[in-house]
Amino acid sequence: MSDTRDPGDATGQAGRTAAGASAGDDPLLRVEGLTKLFKNDSGFLSWLTVDRDADGVPVTADREWVRAVEDVSFEIRRGETLGLVGESGCGKSTLARTLLRLIDPTEGDVYFEGDNLAELSGEALRRKRKDMQIIFQDPQSSLDPRMKVGPIVEEPMRAHDMLDDEGREERARELLSRVGLDPQHYNRHPHAFSGGQRQRINLARALSVNPDFVVCDEPTSALDASIQAQVLNTMRRLQEEFGLTYLFISHDLSVIRHISDRVAVMYLGEVVELADKEELYENPQHPYTQALLDSIPVPDPRESETRGVLEGDVPSPIEPPSGCRFRTRCPELIAPAEYDLTDAEWAAVRAFTRRVVRHGFEMTTQADLEAEFFGDTRPGGPAGEALDRAFVLLERKEPDAAADHLRDSFIEPSICAREQPSYEVDPEYGDGRHFCACHLQRDEELTH
Amino acid sequence: MTDPILEVRDLQTHFFTADGVVRAVDGVSFEVYEEEIVGIVGESGAGKSVAAASIMRLVEDPGEVVGGEVSFKGEPIVEFEETEAGTRRPTDAMLSNREMRERIRGREIAIIFQDPMESLNPVFTVGGQLREFIEINRDVGESEAREIAVEMLREVGIPEPRERLDDYPHQFSGGMRQRVLIAMALSCEPSLIIADEPTTALDVTVEGQILEQVADLQEKYGTSFIWVTHDLGVVAEICDRVNVMYLGQMAEQAAVDALFHDTRHPYTDALLDSLPRPDRTVEELRPIAGVMPEAINPPSGCRFHTRCPDAREVCRQVNPDARDVSESDERPHRAACLKHEDVFHEDYWSSPPIDNETDSGFAVGRTDAGGSGDE
């Protein structure tokens, strides 16, 4: 069965464990091989296909799975902020919800202060929740409009039987002032507050049960720049005061750089790079991280250099690419070992192959195509023969066959399509571990 | 330099609500020259989108353009005159709604909104919508319009444009939909495109692709753009000149380099200081104190005085307009701040500094600053 992973697979990849704590320093949270698949069904029996012409049973089960998070491993140390950054749909929110057990993982373990959350259930899990809290993106919809601010902040304490009524009210007032609100606002409703203030109420509520670990899921994305800065500063202050550990999720690389100690970059359900903040921003190794960093508009007109624009769209998480998931868009896809190509020749072949695979051009003659893509860098040998065949197919108006042929000749044999990358990089900044899921690192590693 | 193609003078757009009059745009002036990208930047509630909609005369009830002038290539889009009774009424020369619809919108000035799904009709194919728009605005037949549509889709970087004409909007990704809208806006070869936060909902790599594309197309077609955004990074990336708005008024207007490197208004300064940076680690962010006051009840004097670190007594009384404060006589650099005493002559420096939300322990109305105070 191809739709669930072989359990042996996860242990076989224990080597993929990303950067972690230094020896002797017990992490607060350890995630190992966490995977979450969603069924892609829209109806009760929609996954059954009826085939009247088939022999035997005319019904086949055809379940599709959305591979939202796959085989993610990392650790979070006590008192640090781990930034998790990625584009929409990369699975960062699913990862957060899965590790808090708000949704059940398909596979993998989450060790929180020694207990495996993935195995806890019922009352034991509920009690554990006291130590882990989450703050959501939309400060409006995460507050009940009919409740007053005081009771909102007290509610988690009530759920966990903390203090008596008086004690809870006292603590709620205390927390309101700690997050920068007026304790007098205890009796107001959420609508009387601005967006930034509502996010402060969310902070106070999360802190009411004295958690060790707070997941912040895009907490400032809905706020204006000046308000965002206020809330970020408050979150930092609270981290020190309450000894908190944050998992801070955002699509905004500037915010992540400001708030994090270490940063993990996600692409299509996987962590592709994880390192200390300075190391990741100043010495990024994964081509996806590099592309992300190149794409951010810098608020300084003198810095606006031409940027490397990423081609294409994110592939579907239902059938993610084999090997490295970024390879379909990667500007540095590695040439298959069997061809002996110069860098310029490989760049031309790669560009031509991607163009044919995407059908992004009108049919022209072979001469035009050769001139456009190859000029005088046309490779010879086996690679040249493979190209000849593709030109013949294009000439015969069989673009799909040409695309298949090029894919089989130049992409599938690449190490990027055959093996899942997982490498350790020698950091240039600081001495934290630097994990990078890119085969470009393989030569580096061999020389060590 | 030649004449501007668009001139906005003292534009006022008010919303008449049950709670009172909201002066969303309150006396804004700026101009757009040929072949340039002009940014309008500000936080939510600054009035930048309303200003953009006013230029297109697309402000909806209860909002209304109540004063000022907008002229496009010499034609009055908005123009008022005084009546004997002292009230204002539109002049006879002001373009009628029909003229706006038939001659200006789409043909001369196109607009792109933030959410492409709201601008595309989900029950018609993308090709059909694009073709119809071209047929109406360029007076061409169906098959020719179809060819133009294919050509424009290719121009904005949509692969296999001919095959994709028959797709519906939901079959396109967010970035692709925004490209379709850019193709639509460009297809009638307008002189001016107003883009209202067009990349705000997109991922950064997609935003990068689109900004790059817009810069190329702008060069190729020579179209002028008004780029409305809250993102100073985008402004730095593509704009030639920038207008910074605060609470319905202009705070600062300058060429992009001068705005970032020779900032003349405390609000722009504070805004730049509050940003986390992607290119370097900032240890401590310096947020702007307080929140933007409601436009329904703006502060007296300079609208920023309640949050301004440089505010003095005189700022509470005098509301400065944006005036040229540049020392050289290059392009004007306008700032609406009394600090520039040689331009405003309001005795700013001898006026006593005032307490406001920048000082902890004293808060005006709602506060988002760390310090709390009595309401």
C-alpha cells in the first residue's frame, strides 16, 4: 500500500534528525519523524471507483492522501524561540497543531518534558495541555465576543482548577497589566479593543495557566507595522519574565529574524533547513532558503538589487516530487552523474527540459529552439543523443512524449530525484548545528 | 519635466455615518507623471484606498467625494465650484458618470484590487472575462480580442495561455489570478494603472515574481502606476516617488531615495524604525506609541501630535499642510511638519514640548504602548 508509510522507514531515517541541543542540555520538546496525512475525500464513498469492465469485483479503492507534514524532526530548548517559516500551504500550521495534539499525528513522536504526547490520551493529555498554549493569527475570532475580558483570561484557569474565584480574578488583573493593558479593562468586551490590544488579551489568556511552552501561529500578521513592533517587544519581555519557550510561526522572514534564536524553514511539508538565526540568514545553504531571502523586499531603495526569482508554483502535496521536494523549482538541480556536462551545458539542458515539461512555449522549429536554449553550448555524447530524440518528438508534434523522454533522461536519474537529502553543515556563525536538506552539501560532507 | 498626467488637489472624501462624518481623505494633494510608479503608503485607516477609489470615482455610499480637484490629462474627473449659498457643487465640466464609465475607466485608468477572487467572476471562464473586457474597451471583434487576450496572458507569464483561456478563476492559483488581473488592466493600454495592495495576499516568492514582472511591463508599455501599499519594502523596491499618508492627510512626499535616506517627517521616521529587517538583526524594535486615532474624531492640530516624539505645544494648534522643505531646488520634498520652521514660520522651536503617548504614564484614549494609564 502506497498511501501510508512503512513504519520501518521512519527509524531508518533517524539520521535526518535536525539540529538539536548541545550535549547534557535536555530539550523541552523533541519532535521525531512527525507525519500528518489528510484524506482527500469529499464524500462518504467518493474514494471508491466503479469500473464496469473490470474482471472480478468492479469496485476499486482509490484513496488520495494530502501529505501535509512528513517526517519532521527537531528539538526546542528551554527558554529559546524557534522560528518556523515557510509559504502558505507548506504545513507549518498543521505541524503546530499536530505537535500540540490538537489533531492526531499519523506517525511520529512528540516528547514534551519526557512524556510522549503522541501516546497520551484522555485526562493525562488534558492535564498536560496546561503547560502548552497556543496563540492564533486572528485576534478577533479567537476571542468570544459575548464574554468579558476578565472571564476570558480566567477560563483556562477554571478549566484546570487553578485557584479560587477571587484568586483567579486577581491573577487576571495582574496578567492584564503584565501584557500592557489596563487592569480596569477587566469588565470590557473584546470589541472595545483594537487589534493589537486583542492580541495582548490572547497573550494574557495563554499565560494564565503558567505554561512552559507557547506556540504562536502568525500572531502579528494581522497587525499594522507600528502595532506589530509593540506586540513583538511585549512578547519578548514576557518570555524573559515568565521563562517561556516559543515556537513562533510566520511567513514573514523579517519578523522571524527579529524574534527567533534558531530558525527552521519548511517547504511542502518538510523542514529543508534549520540553523541558528545568524547562520541561517547570513550563510543560507538550501537553494529554497536562498530564494526566500532573495525575494523579500528590503525597506531600503539602495538595497534593491536584482533578485533571483523562483520559477513555477509549489507542487501538489498529494503527489509530492520524489527525493528532494524542491527539485521541480530548484535553480541548482544537480546533473545526473552519467552525463559529463559543463555547468553552462547543464544550465541550458535544465532550462530546456523544464520549458518542455511545462509546455510554456509555442511550437517552433528545431533550429529556433536550439538557438534559443543552446546557442553554442549544445552538449555532445549521450546527453546530446537524448536531446536529439526530444527534438524529433517535438518535430512530430508529440510534446508529451518529448517531455516524458526529457524527464526520464535528465531529471529522474539526478540524485535530487532519487534520494532524500539530509546533511549537516559546518556553521560559519556560532556553533549551533546546521541542518540542510540539499544534495549540494554531499561533496562538502565527503571531504570532511 | 512635462506636465503630470494626473493631478490631485486638496481631495476630500467623507463618509456620512450614523455616528458622524468620517473624514477618510481630508485634503490630499499629489501628482503622477508619465512613466513613473508613485507609491501611496500608510497603515490601515490612513485613507490610502479611499484616495485611490476617489480618483476612479468609485467611492460608494455612504462615502462621497466632497471637495478638491482631480484632473487627468486636463480633463476634470473631480471639480467643484462655490454656489451663492456658500455650498459646493460639482461643476458642469466635471465628467459625467457615463463619460467616466465609457472613456476613463479601463481605457485610460485601470485598477487592480487586493483580492483577485473578488474581481473575477467565478462562473465565467478567465478567457471569456478577459475577452469581453477587451472587446468593450478596444472596439475589436471577438476573435481579435481573443488573440489579444492570449498575447496579454503570455506577457504576464502565464504558461500555456491558449489552453488556460477556458479555465475558471478557481483553477488558477492566487498569484496566477493576480497576473490575470494585471493582464486585464494592461490589455487596454491605459495611461495609468492604480494598484491597491495587489501583492499583499501573496507569498513572498510570488510577490517577487509579480513585482519583477510589473517593473518589466512598466518599462515596455510606459504605463504610470499608483501603487497603494502598507509595505515599505515593496515601496523601496518599485516606486519612483512616494506619498506617506497618516489619518487622511499627507505626511511626507518625496523621491524614494530621499524618503528613506533623508526623512523629513517624524511619522515616516518612526514607521521606518518600527520595522523588523530581513537584511540585518535588529535587537530592539522601536514601535510608534499608541494607536492611530479614529478618523471620525481626529486630534486637533497636526494629526500625528498625539504619538509624535517631537510634538510641541504649537503642534496641538496648527495643522500643517505638506510643503516643500528641500534645501536644494531639485525635485520637491514635501513634509507636513512644523519642525521645518524656516518653511512654516510657526515658532516651533520656542514652543514647549508636550506630554503625549510617547511618555509612559500618560495615555490618551486607547493605548497599545507598554505602559498603562487611566482611560
